[in-house]
Amino acid sequence: MSIKVKKGDLVIVIAGKDKGKKGKILRVIPSDNRLVVQGINMLTKHTKPSKTSQGGLVKLEGTIHISNVALLEPNINKATRVGFKILEDGRKVRVSCRSGEQIDH
């Protein structure tokens, strides 16, 4: 299974407790087919005080499975599937299956 999204892409959650929320991909974990998306799947972590931090409750993003997100098409603001196309100059680029427009520039 190829990963069709990358760090920095805007995605929309299509399944789970955060369904309908939008966010930016912060990290991709290809070995587990998981992502960390900004503001999605927020977890509360209890931290001890240290010299640098005060400690207490810290909110941070948990991982979400790749199958639960879809790439957000920027011009129509809807979810889209991603395909690949090889250009005349030999570059392989991502294209939106909804509109056929090129995602990578």
C-alpha cells in the first residue's frame, strides 16, 4: 500500500470520533500506516515537573490511521482520492481523482 499523503498536506477526517475535522499533517509514520494531524485525536498526558517544564496535564496529538483521512482539495474544500501521473519530462506527480488537477507542483 503506497502512502499518498505527505507532511504539510491538509486532510479531512472521514471516520472516527473526529469525523469532519480538518487539519495539517505534522508527521507520517509509514511503517504503521499512521499519521499525526494537527488538532486531531487529542490526548492528555500527565508529565512530571523537571528543570525545563512545570509539569501537569499536557494536551498533544495522537496518531490516526491513514485510512481514516482523505486529502482536502483546496479549491472546492472537499475530500478527494489521490492518483499518480507521469509527466512528459518523467516526473511522477500526485493528481486529484475528483478534479484531475495536479497536487504537486
